[in-house]
Amino acid sequence: MIGGLALSFGAPLVLFGLLALPVIWWLLKLTPPRPQTETFPPLRILQDILKSEETPSKSPWWLTLLRLLLAALIIFALAAPTLNPRENQLSGDGLLALLIDNGWASGGDWDERRAAAEGLIREAGEAGRPISLAFTAEGPSDDATPVEAATALERLAATAPHPVPTDRAAAAERMATALAGNGLGSLAFLTDGLDSEETATAARTLAALAPSQAIVYAPSTEGLVGLTSADNSTEALVVKAVRPTGGAESRTFTLRAVDGQGREIGRARLEFGAGDGTAEARFAIPVELRNDIARLEVDGASDAGAVRLVDDSFRRRRVALVSGESADLAQPLLSPLYYITRALEPFADLARPDSADLAEAIPSLLERRPSVVVLADIGVLPETAETALQKFVEDGGYLVRFAGPRLAATTGEDRLAPVRLRTGERQLGGAMSWSEPQKIAPLAAESPFAGITVPEDVTVTRQILAEPSVDLAGKTWASLVDGTPLVTAESLGAGTIVLFHVTAEATWSNLPISGAFVDMLRRIVTLSRASANTTDGRTAADSLPPYRVLDGQGRLVGPGADVQPLQLVAEGPQPVTLQNPPGLYGTEDGYIAHNLLPAATELKPLPALDLGAPLQSRGYGGEDAVDLTPWLFAAALVLFALDALALLWLNGAFSRIGSALANRRSAALPVVALVAAVALAASASPGFAQAPEAAATRGVPDFTFDVEKAIAATETTHLAYVETGDPATDDISRAGLSGLTQYIAAKTALEPGEPIGVDIAADELAFYPIIYWPIDPAAPMPDQRAVSRIDAYMKQGGTVLFDVADDTLSGLSGGGVSAGQRRLRDILADLDIPPLEPVPSDHVLTKAFYIMGDFPGRHTGSDLWVESLVRDADGASRPARGGDGVSSIMITANDLASAWAVDEQGLFLFPTDSSDPSQREYAYRAGVNIVMYVLTGNYKADQVHVPALLERLGQ
């Protein structure tokens, strides 16, 4: 013992090496004989000139002490010292039985538990004792047959905690079966510190083995917390938690709410009072953020019980909306569903009917498993719809109805109304009227709407009255100041029917345009039962495949091969087992959360056990033992470094190095400057100046990037043309686009720059909004890479105008085509293009700048082909594509460039087919429309402003 601390050595014989310290001291003091001094007078002069370097004749005492300490540290380190070593824990002889808890509560201290078990196994192995090993969270395949220590260590290393409850009785029974007929020497029960229903049964089974020694390990459960429920209420997210009962001290934990990507959304305090076993935390964050929560966890915990998973039912409810009005789209502000949609859209998933026939629409909506069904001003329901809604409510759904003229005109008994209604409505100035609009009375504390503040300016001018009855007050959730009901409700089976006695829009009351209306609807949706326990229409007979499951440390991982689909049950939660561990079951599109701890969970500390032998209670105390070997080697390494520095200092190395650096600093400056200049020159070499072979070797695209050309292309808008390699064809393209550029600058606000020729296999194409490509059958066929670059250009928003100048293009299919059309087909065969059609009469191209019916060039016989427009259900084409995009491809055979081409004096280079000068004018106008369409999109298809323009024109 040293100052109350125990010290042991794994190799004590090494300490005999300390006897060698005197010999080491003698060796360190040993020096060569001092040299004899002979006086030589001439050397006296040199003594004053040259500085002598003296070598000490003996080692300094402090250096000798440093080296002796270094040797002692190495000897002590080799002796493997341990501070506070654990003493032998096993007594007697015979077989050692280990029963180890590896359930959900073991994730936080599993390393300490495994270290304690490893120590017992090694001790038993050194004594030659066999070991029987059993785990309480394993299945029937867990074999407790006695094995040697090496095999037991392998099994222990391969075992991990599972996120499931322990089954101690089954594990003890497996151990008793395996040890039948074998004498038991020592029994060690490594627990998680919690009691369970099977603990007493397991203790009796183990006591029947008659061990001569019984050891129970129990960790401290002070920091163990389990999350049992999470309620996403209207005001806040409330999370309930438990800890082992009997805690004497108050304790505060921090809960984290994270989304599906692991990003933290919020934090909340979980405070346990002194002696309390339950507590709750509240996340007072907006509901929109709460809808993104995917996981709740105790900060710093590492077990599955401290994690609560949530699914779609936790975040949002599905609400089905049905309206009796037919003018929803014509006048949305007067639609009964407009304000309901605005109130619930950020909070719930809204479902609308696919058919106007309620007999089909309502059953179809109910098949989608909504939590709430909203009926806005529907009086008479078809029998099939009414029966389906009644069953929906009886099964636990919420039916919310709003009044209106149709409901007011209904006569007779209504099975889906919470109260009996009077025929007709009460309105301001009517027979059953009041003299002034009525305000809403304060909401009662027992009402489900309690806590919602209704503004003073909210009034009601019309309502449907309820027939007086004895239970009317008990069915009223909100009323007017005169006592007449505003909102009534009644339970039907497991569900509820709620009726607003006013409309869902602002004609009867301004309640729908107030914040109180939003709060009321959200409160109702929150009160409704989620549909996720049936998972989008699945019944109790269905099963869900595992999607993600928790491991023993509370982390979501992929399911293993032994995880089975989750069988849904009609009542109560499905138990957590090794085949169905806690996690998410379903698919990425929809899943349910299968959590570990139910709401009624109670954690109890482990009681005193009777294992049939005097009990030794211990904790996992391996943390007190400290191995000093690495620390001693680290200290020896530090001393070795100090010794090396001391030798350098004694030999004057530091002074010589300093002098050398001072003398050579000026000489090194030119070398440093030269190296910097070479590095700068290398870094300044442009990447685009590489040889094609080097670029290809590095995986860089084998096209050059001309900086000057790029700057010129981006300074202003330029029209581009494809360089075919034929000088005559390229000259026509350049002259034609030059003439069109001049015309555009004269007639529009756009002032394009000079046209630019591009090599589609080498140049960057993204700088140009449109590329004119004359199809020349004599030109070489572009290679696959060039066509691929054109395809990428078109997909990224560019437009290519193909012009086949050799023949009339009347179609893109059939036989008898010219050489140019055949070449065009070959090019288009490698392009990913949509279906094409001639420009329709209502296309944006016909009115992008000029009103035009066709698009002539030098010739007039060819159509201009573009991407096909989207068709409506009735077959009519829409004037614009979705997203207001531009056709990425245009094809013509009218030889547009020749019609536009001018020389340097502005004279036309080629005549048109017709002697009428208007053909060339229309050719230019066609070019203007094409360019404007490419630059501005198809906004001209929007006709909203047409009535205003006509009104201003007086038409």
C-alpha cells in the first residue's frame, strides 16, 4: 500500500534490474584519462586568436541523475505495475457459471460489464476451471454448455447488447439444463441493475444449482432514463419518461429532438423530483418544426430505452375535404374549403375527392384512412356514403361538418349530426333574428377549445339553431353570448361528430377569417386518432417489413437477417422481441414506429436476491484499476529527449547552428527567390494549354477553352452557328446571322453582338442561347462526342435551329428523303429529343414579337418543327409547355440564313424564291420571333392581361 493505494506488478522479477543502477552509474562516470599538457610557447599566440572548444572530463551530476532515472523508469515499466489492482474474486474450485444481462439497459455500461466478465473468465481459466456462459437477451440458440476460458472469451467478445427486454428466467433455465449433473463452484450474475418479472423465477432456478459462491454485480442506475410516450399536442410536444423508482435525489436531463437527417430541432429539460420515478418534458416549438421530428433522445445516453422514434402519424394527420359547392375554382375566396385548406395545409395532409358523386367520392376517401373528414355544407348524403361515414366515426374517426344553405334546408333526422337541428337558419333581420350581430362567448374551461382566444371583433350574422334538449349544454363546445350553440359535438362509438353551426366561409360569420378558426380546426385534428396504427389502409392481418431498427446503443441501423416483418395487431402495442426489435417498419414512403417502452412502463431497482449461497454484491469497479506501464514509458521517452537536448547543448551544437544560420541567411535569399519564381510560373500555366494527350491522361475533357472567345461571348448576346468545315456554307451562316443581328438591333431593344462560329466538338456552347446548324450532306458526320455535347447543351436550356437547305421538309418520317434530310435523321438518331410537330397556330412563336402564320426563308415550302405541346384532356393543345420552357430544337428547310445574308455594304447576297420583297421581310420577322422566343420564353401564352389591354384600347 502506498498512501492508501494498492500497487502490484505483473512481472515483479524485472525489478531485480534495479540492482544494476550502481553499475550504470559507474559506467556513466567512466571517462578516458586526462591528456597531458606540454607547454609550447608559440601556441600562446594562437590561444588569443582561436576560441577553443573544451570537452568536459566528466559527466555533470545532473545528467548522470537524469540517465539513472531514465533507466529506473524503463525497469519499472517492464515490471507491468498496476495501481489499485483487482483482487482475486473467485473462491473454491469447480465450474464457473456466468449469467449476463445484455438487454436494452446494458448499452450504456456494456464495456464495463464485459470487462468484469472477462476478468472472471481469465481468473477461472488460470485455475483450470470450465465456464458456463448464458445471456439474458438471447434466444433459445444461446448455448450454456461449459467451455474452456478461451472459447468463453470468444463468445463474450462476439456478444453485444440488444435493444430488447431481458428474459432472465429463460436464460437461467438454459443454464440449469446445460449444467445438469455438473457440480457448480461459483455463480456470477452480471445484472443491469433493474428488476423484472422473471427475476424471482430466475433466482430460484439458479439457487437450485447449489453454488458454493454467489456474486451479483449491479451498476448504478442513477443515470438510466427510458422514454415511454410522446404526445404532439396543439400547444407543445410532451414527452414522458421514467427512471428507476426510489431515487432519493432530484435529477435533470436534457432531451433532444432531431429530424431525419440528424439535425437538432430543439431541446427540452426533463426534471425528476426527489424520489420521483416519472417526469415529462415539453418542446414548445412551432408545429411546423415538430412535424419534422423523427427521433427523441436523452442527450448523452447510449441505450435503446433513451430513444423514442416517431412516424408519420405523430407528425401529421390526414384530413379528407368534401364540399357541396360547385364553384370552388371559379371564386376561391367564396369556396367553403378555401379557409379550411389554408388553416390545415401546413399542419395536415389534405385529401380531396376524385369524383363529384358523393356515393363514390366518400367511400374512396375513406379507403385512404383519414383521421378527420370535413363536410362543408352537405345536407343530404347518399345512403352508401352515410353508412360509410357512420362506420368511420364508430371506428374512431372525427367527422367535422359545417352549416350552409343545404344543411339548413334539410328536414328529418340526421344520423350524422351531433344535435337535432331546426329547419332554416337564424339570420340578422330574419324571423328568428337578433338586432345586432352576436359575439362569441368565452370558451369554457371544460371545452376542448379551452385556451383558445377569440378576438372581440368576431361576430355571427347567420347560424343554424339546435333544438333545445336536456343534454344540449354537455354537447356544446362553443356558444354565442346569447347562449345559442356555435359548435356542438357528440361521441359516436370510438369517434366524434363535430358541427359548426356557421359556414366555413365568411358569409355567415367572420370567424373563418380569424386566427381562432385556425386554432379550433387544429385542436380538432390534434384530438383525432392518427391512422398510422393501420398504416395507410393495412389491417391487423397485414405485416410490415423492417426498414430501420435500433441497435443496443440506440442507433438506427439496417435490419439483420433475423429480423422478421412486424405483424400488426388490432389492440395494444406489439411486443418487442429479437425478431421484432424497436425501429421503423414499412418502407421509405411510409412506416410506423415500433418503440421499446410502452406508456405504462415502471422501472424498479434490482432487489436482494437469494441464489443459494452467501451473496457478494459488487459493482463494475474495473475503472479504479490503472495500468501504469504506458505512463512510465511515456515519462522515459520524455527523459530520453531531454538527455539528447542536454548533449547537444553541452557540445555547443546550438551555438554553431545559430552562427551558421546567421552567416548563410543572405546567401540563401537568391535560392529562395528562384524556387518561388519557378513555383509561381508553374502555377500560372493555364490548364487549357495542356496537350490533348496530357488532358486525356488526367481525365480532363479533350476540348480547349479559349479565354478571349469566352469573354467575347459573354460581354453581350451573340447568335452562334455551327462551323461545318465547308467555307462556303460557313460564310453563308455568318452572313445570314450578321444580317439578322442588324435587323434585330434596328427593330427591337436588343442589340446583339456579331455572330460567332462554334466548333461543337471543342468550344464551350453554354454561352449562346441559340445555335444555327445548317445541314450539309457533304460535311463530315459529327462524332459521338460532339453529338453528345449538343445533346447536353439542349438539355441545359439551349436551342438548336437545324436548317436543311436542299429540299422541302414536309415530314420527318417516310421514304424518298434527300441527302440533307438523311443526314439530319442520322444526327437526330443520336439525340435525346421529344416528339416534334409543326408550329401550331396558337404557339408562342407565332406572336413572340410579330404576329405570324408561317416562317419563310429563302424558300417557303417547309414547316418549322418544334417540340410537341402538351395536350389537355379534351385533346386541345396548350399554347405553352409546363414550366414556361422553350423548345430545345427547331427544324426547317426554308434556308433562313440565305434569306438573312448581307454583305459588308448591307446588300442581300441571295434572291428569294418569290420576287415579292415581302418574303424577305417575313423571313427577317421569323428570325426575330425565333430569337425573342428563345430569349424570353413563352410568357406570351399568358392571356391574363388581354382584357385590361383591350379595355385601355377602348374595345
